[in-house]
Amino acid sequence: MNNKLTQFDHYLTGSGPAALVIREYLVPVEGPDGVLFPPTFASGDGFPGGYNIDGDLNGENIALIDSLGSQANRIEPMFAEPDYAALVPQVVIKAGAKSVSLLQAGHRAGDAIVRCSALQQEFQDAFKKLLDGDATALAKIAPTSLVFGVWDSRDTQAKMPRLIASTIRAFNVRKLTRSAQFVPATDYVGGGLLDEPADKTAKDGYSERGFVHVPATASHGGIIAKGGIRRDATLALAALNLISAGPNSEASVALRRYILGLALVAFTRLPSGYLRQGTILVSDPDKPTKPVEVYPTGERKPCTVTHETALEYAKAAAKAFGVGTDREEPFDIERAKKDLQGKEGKAAGKNKKAK
């Protein structure tokens, strides 16, 4: 057996590590006291909207900088890049003038764009096999769905947990506000170029089109992370060992090696430092990252897997497993209409029962 292919087999046993863990300390490019901008969220369920900050705004608190789902969506598209594309099948849906890679679809193999294409039946069959304990078919068409998690919530209900979970948080933050004033190029009304707006609707129209002064006060101004910023990432090896190719133990090992290779490649490559306008984070040179293996006993050992080693292993595991074929299919409008009708039919049935 190829030593390159078996070098991480201890990750595939119950006596091996339960997880690999990285704690990466980050700083804004401006410096530790630089201002960064967390994502803003809509209001709902008692949440007023804005930044997600838990705790005392004037004391200890934690601000969400990049969520688990957002991190996954930033990392997964790497498998479309030239250095990694051969590791997974490149599945693309042509939707009008736009080509959408499955690696960019928010719900991965369970996304609506897949359901509304000629791939619908193939994916449905793969999910049904997954429910029966065989993930091989899904690994042949959408292996990253086994790495970053998937839930076929609108059809078979098949579900697989995320192997990689990564989140960025800031600690003990000071919330800032900012104000701005838009000044038009000239006084359109005072200069006789436009009539005085007759009512609020007209005035709002002037404002929307940039013909009058528009103040914007006390809007989100970012935060300063007085307690630092940290990315916590976990590769759940215990969950990896739940993936099976059915009763065939040799096939299960080949499948797990393949998925492990993809997971290690993603886990060992740090995502881009650019998160959004005003938020570029880089590693803190004073607090180097030290990934560890965490065992079921709680013992922690240094993890020495490098990205280069992970990539070579992933190539060997992919060759042994057999990567699925690349596909490109058009978005099917008629399937989308039927999908909507199915949803509407279910809703009508529920309403009828309620009456």
C-alpha cells in the first residue's frame, strides 16, 4: 500500500484524534486598535438588527465577525481554482447568462439551482442512498457537500454534518457610530433649477435622486476589538468516521480517505483576509497559530500537517477513489415552475387541513 495514501489512517480510527483544532489570532491591517466592520443582520425574533454583539456593550462581550456559514462559503470555492480543481467534479448550472458552480451554491447539493436542472434525479438518488448509509454517489457528484455539510431540506431530508466549522469573533468590543452629510453639486432649488418640492413625497424623491442635502447620522461605524480577534476552526474527525460506503469496508476506507484529503486541504489553507469593506484581517505575528490534535481523552498533541502535505495526500486519495466527471447542465425553467407548484400544493393542503 502507498505510504502516502495510508499516512493519515490514524485519523480514521476511533482511537485517533476526535478533531483537529486551530485557534488563529487576527488583527486588522491597520493594527490591533484598528476599526473593523462586523456584518449587519436584519431585525427579527427580538433582535433589533445591526451587529450581533452578545454581552455588555460597556463590559465583557463577544461580536460575531464572520459566521460559520459565511466562512464555509468563503473556503469552499477554492476547489474551483486550478491547483485544486482536479480533486472534485466541477458541476456547473447555466442559469441564463450566468454559470453557477455547485461550489458557490449556498445549499450545495441541496440547492434549488440543482433541483431545477437535469441533475435533479441524480442528486435525489444520491441523497436516498445516503439515507441508506452509502455516501459514495454523493461523493462522486458533490464531495464538498460531505466536507462543509448538506441538508436536502426540501426533498429527501437527508442530512450530513459539517466536518469543517470555522467562525471569527471579536472580544470586548467598543461599538462606534458614524455620521455623514451628502452635499449636492449645486443648490438646485435655490438657484431656480428645480421647483420647491410640494410635499414630503416630492421631497423624498429629490433626496433619493441626489438633488438636496441628505444627512445620515449615528449609523454603524464599526468596532474596536479591545480583547482581540480570533478565528476558531475545527475539523471533526469523529464526524468523518460516520461517512460510509455501505457494508463494503474497503470502499468505506477509500471514501473516507478521499473526504479527509479534501477536508485537510481546506482546513490547512487560511481563507482570504478580506471579509468586507473596511474589514481586512491578517494573522497576529505576536500570537502564532498552533493547530492541535484533540483526542477523546482530552489529550492535545501538536498537529504537524502542512498544506503541501495535505494537498499531496488529497491527490493520492482522489486518484484511489476516482473523482466524478465534470458536468454542465442548463437551468430548467419548467422544473422550477413544477417545484414552485409542489410547494404551493403542500401549502394549500396544510391550509385545507387547518380549516
